[in-house]
Amino acid sequence: MTEVRQEVLLGNEAVARGLVEAGCHVVASYPGTPSSEILPGVVRFKKELGLNTHVEWSINEKVAYEVALAASYTGKRAAVIMKQVGLNVAADPLMSSAYTGVKGGFVVISCDDPGPHSSQTEQDTRFFAMFAKVPALDPSSPREARDMVKAAFELSEKYSIPVILRPAIRICHARQNIDFRPVPELERPAAFEKDPGRWAATPRFRYVLHKELNEKLKAIEADFAQSELNVRHEGQDNRLGFIAGGASYSILTDTLREMGLEGRFPILKISTPHPLPQQLVADFIAGCERVLVLEEPDAVIELQIQDKSKVLGRFTGTVPAAGELVPEVTYGVLAGLMEELGLPVGPYLDLEELDRLVAELELPVRRPRLCPGCPHRAAFYALRRTLGAKAIYPSDIGCYTLGLNLKAVDTCLDMGGAVTIASGLYQAYHQDGQDVVVAATIGDSTFLHAGIPPLASAVHNQARFILVILDNSITAMTGMQPTADSGLLADGRMGNRVAIKDLVQACGVKFIEEMDPYRVKDFQALVKRARDYIRQEDGGIAVIISKRPCVLYDPTPLRENPVRVTVTEECDACKYCLTAFECPALVLDEDLGRVVIDRRICADCGVCIDVCYKGFIVPA
Amino acid sequence: MNLQLILSGVGGQGILFSTRIFTTLALEQGYNVIGSETHGMAQRGGSVISHLKIGDYSSPLIRRGTADILFSFDRDEAYRTLGFLKKGGLCFVNSPKEDFWAPGIKGYLEKNEIRAYSFPADKVALALGAPRSANLALIGYALSVPDVPFTYEDVKETIVRVSPPRFRDVNLKAFDTGYRGEK
């Protein structure tokens, strides 16, 4: 027997492995938790195996979608990867390409975040599949996710249709041992065949394409009814049956086993939530007295079931309508149903007692905070210190949303929203003749992603606000992906730089200043000048580029020029630095009655020297 | 073997690395492994928890009240994740004080036959000049307790294999010091 090479892979790396094992030629993505590790996984296998795969971090999800789609037009296999809210940004091409169809296999990988753990919504990608009328596959483990990539390409090519693969966070960030399969060399020279009735279809042709799409969906549903992706497990007790998919299926399996109920009840595992194989589901339900549907984050399978008279789920209130179906929640739902059936619910610890005891300890809440030495903290401090509580601070999506803690973030809507909300706030107050300072913050990657049209629009419409672009040279929150401003490419090679400063200038902004936020006093003076500019007669939008690399990404500047600080014994524990600056390395020592520096985590940025206006924080 | 492990603490304590040691070892011994990690926003200084299931499991998450072993690299996080342990579970906490549990919690541990051990792993690692290897000191200490289904030799060998070269020696030193229970 030949030894099978296996490795423990992150679910996202398993998807990446699936992409190379399917011979995918072009992969484009924009990072976002929980999807960010897929493209780097592809880069890893590309390098290890010397593949010719084109990989790119595109500037946003719409761009990524269209770049990959065009590769499919030429007959190549292509994939686009994003988080679930990224699909909102790429919704336009998704809807349209469902009609036009594709040529080479085209897979849309959109990772859901039930919880949510790191997103602004718990939206369900499978609804987008319904909305756009494209098929969706839903893996229940990393291993399955790897296998489904190939199935998705085959389905896409069979019906010339985009196929959505929807791994949820518990698949993306699970780790599992995976055996490696061979990587084929799929010869697909680019060959775009002109077909204006499809690729450039006008509304009259779109009607025809829509009818075609409906036919495809019907045929796909019939395929799904026979597909090995959907599995029916028989059980001898038909008083209850289960329909489950994705992580919910795996959690159901483990929970039933722990309860000693493995194999007792019939289970229909649905890995093809859209289009739902109606006959398969109806036949299953017919054999059960009642059926519980377990899926997340929303009720996509349940909604499609036509006769719901026996169905328990979110619509009956049996399953909670928000939040993740973690094992505890699943157990709670199952335990209730087992009690109704007169079955034992297995060994049970009284965790309520423990929870009460732990709550009584009043442990300090460990809220997420910006890292020690984070340049964003310095910029937020300077902004807030200069403009005060009356100014309004729209912000955006990234690490810097944590500027909330420093009271320098008032809104966080979506990617690029900082600039548009600032613009709208200005117009609303200006209309009333009110002078309110609006100071928006946005990260470098987010600005490039969705901040440019809002800025051009704001300039055009004579808005006035301060925009601080927090440029730390990297997409930090999602794990250090390079930005267009750095010029670095996804595989580490150097591409062309797209300078943020030039873009701002091209949008028509006249006040553009770049500064290192560690120079807190100078930065405060700059904020003052920016405020004067937005108020002066010939003023407009003032853009400050706060430039300093992320300390996690590039610690060298601090290593080369450390500013060691210490707190003098005069410190009167006023806690100003703790609340206004909130650096994790500044800690109140209750015994000493003063603030001390936690040497283990201090980044030696020295910024807190300027924060303690009483002069108790000094160079060591 | 069917074994469920929880590792908890805060960002920067080497929780993912510790998980990797057990994952690599279990895989080498021919078991299936599945587990789950914290990423993204939750990693910025927040609580970090890692679930690891070795053997015949489908889902990457461990249900509260069912874990066999809990490693906690932080005392507060130990309180927060204690509920994962099953009746009769084993618990190892990094704590400067040996007897730190609040009285009510002690009652819970006794009632549920949970064997709780603590070890000043931070102090030990700091004394070795390797504050970032505290996780390995705690793991070393845990292996000196019978009933932990991994051997000293196997774990040691895995540490050698998975440690980045420049941390290999300090990791082993912390691991050994913990195993010998030297505080």
C-alpha cells in the first residue's frame, strides 16, 4: 500500500487544496474573516507544486468576481473567494452572471459567519443563491469542503452556471486531517468565443436567458435528488426525523452520539440547500411523524419545504432565530424534544450553578482592544483630544473599529461607509446652518476597497469634513494581506503601486497631509489645521494620511528606535491614560496605587509620554 | 482513543501552537482529529479558545460539560471555560498561586469530581528567560500527572518537530522544567 500523504489543514486550506486538485486556473479574492486563509492556501500549493495558477487580491469583491468570471468566459476554471458580506459588494455581477451563465467552471466561495464572530450581519449566503437562482453547496467538514470544490466545478461546467460553495465559519476555521489527492494539469488555453446574445445580452435576450436559467435549475434539482452529496440515514424510531446541513449536521451527529441516540432517528443530510431536492425531502418527511430542520444562519431549507405541517424549526420557534447553533443550543433543542418523546437526555452537568458562581466573581471583561503600539490608537487619541466630544466620528470596517473604546468612533456601517456617512452628516447639519465638525476614519485597504467613489462624490457635492486615512501599509484585521498601495502581490512578487495620496488628489481634495501619528503633538496641531480648513470660506474636505506600519506586520521601526517608558512614583492613579488611551500595556497596580507598564507587552512606542499631561510617564 | 481537549487563555499565549502539538501527535498515532480556533476580531486581545477532538468525531466544537481535559493559560479564562469539563474531567491552570479557586467554585469541582491542578507556568518560564514558553511549562507539568493520555517522550519529540528552530531549545527547557514540577 502506498502511503497516503495527509496533513492537518484549516478548513480554508482544505478549500484551497480542493481548488488546486480541481485544476482551477484563476483565483481572485478580497480578504475577510472567515474566508481570508483560502487564497494564501492556494499560493502555498502553487509554490510547492510549481503551478501556473493566477492568484490575486483584488481591490474589492466585485472586482475579484468579475476578474474570475472573465477567466471562465475563456474556458478556464476560475474561483472567487469572499466573506458573506463581500457577496453584497459582488451582488451585481452575481445576479447578472446567473443569467449569462459561464463557460469554464466558475465557483463562488462565500463564507458565512453565524454568531456573528467577525461581521456586521449574520446573513445567509444560501439566500443569495436563491435570489440569484444559482445552486449552492454546503460542506459539513473541512474534508467535505475540499471534495465539494471539485463537485462544484463539475456542476458549473455541466450547466454553464455559477455555483456557490458556502462554508460557514465552523468549517473555515476548523482543523482536520486531510489526505492529499493528485493535482491534475488541466489544459485550457484561453479561448473567448464571441457570443453577444449571451455575453452582452440586451433586455430582450435577458428574458430568454432567464427562461434558460429556470430550466437549468429544474435539471439541477433533479440531479441533486440523485446526488451522493445528500445522504439519507435510516433509523428505527420514526417519531422524529432530522434534516440538517453544514456544520449543523456535524454538531447534530456528535450530540446524538453523546446522548446515546446514534442511529435511532432517520436523518436526511442536505448538502445542496439550493435548489432543494423537493421530492427527496418530501419522501423523507412522509416517513416521519415530525421533522426537525437544523441549519444556519437562517431558515433556507425550511423555507423551501412546501408542506411544513410536520416541520419543526425556526418558524415554529423550536430553533432560536438568531445566533449560532453551537452544540449547547443544539443540545437544548434536542433535550426538549427527547423529553417529549420520553427518552433520557444523557449525562448532564448543572452548568447554571457554575455560571452563577462565575458571574458572582465579576471577572474583568476582556473586550477586544487595539494592540500595544498600534498607530491607530495614537491617531484616535489625537483626534479625540483635539476635536472633543461634540465632533461626530464616522468610522469603518477593520481593526480600527476598536477606536470605539477611545470614543473616537460613532458609526460603523459597511466597507467605505465612513466617507459617505461623513458626507451625509455634513449635508444634514449644513442644511440647518449648523457647524458640526465631522471627522471620519478609514483604513488604507478599506479606502481602496470602497472609499474612492464616496470621496469623489463628496468633493463634487461640496461636503466638508476631515477624513483620516489610517494607513498602516497592510490589511491587518484579516491577517496581513498586502494592499494595492504597497504594490505587493498575493504571491509575494512586486506589482505596481497604486498610491493612496495620488488617488485622494485625483478625487479633487486640496488639503492632503501625511503624518506619523506617533508624533502626537504635531498630529494634534495638524488636526487643528484641518478643522480650520473645513471651516474656511474656500475650504473643503481635509484628508490626513496617518502613516505608520502596523506593529504586528512590521515591528522593525520600533525595534530600531525603541522609546522605553516608565511611570514615576508621583502618579496619582487618575486613570486618564487608562480611559483616554487604553493601551493594554498601561495597567493600574492596585497595591502600588499607581499605573505601571506591563513590560511583557509594551511595544516601546513612547506615545503615552505625551498622553500623561501631568508628566508622570517619562522615558526610562 | 476518543479525547476532547479545551485550551483557553488570551491572545499571545501560544494557544494555537499548543493545540498544534497535540494535533500533530494524535495524527502521528493514527487518530482522526478535528478542532476549532478563534480568528479575526476576537483575537485582538480578547479571550482565545481552542477546541480539539481526537478520535471519532464529526463537529469541530466541544459541548460544555463534555470535555476530558482543560488547559487554561490564564486564571480568569479558566473560570470562564471550566464549564466545558465533564464530570471527572482534568484541569490544568497557569496560576502563580496554587490554591486560587474561589470557594464556591471549589465546591463545584469537588461535587463533579473534577481534578484541578495549577502550576506557576509564567513564573517558571520567566525565570528561564523565555516568557513566551509558559504554555510548554504548563503542558510539561500536566504530563507528570497520571491519566493524561500522552507520554512525556512523545510530546517532547513533537515539540522538537513543530517548534521553530530559534525557539526549540527554550521550549524544551520550559517543557522539562514543568514536567519535573520545578517552580
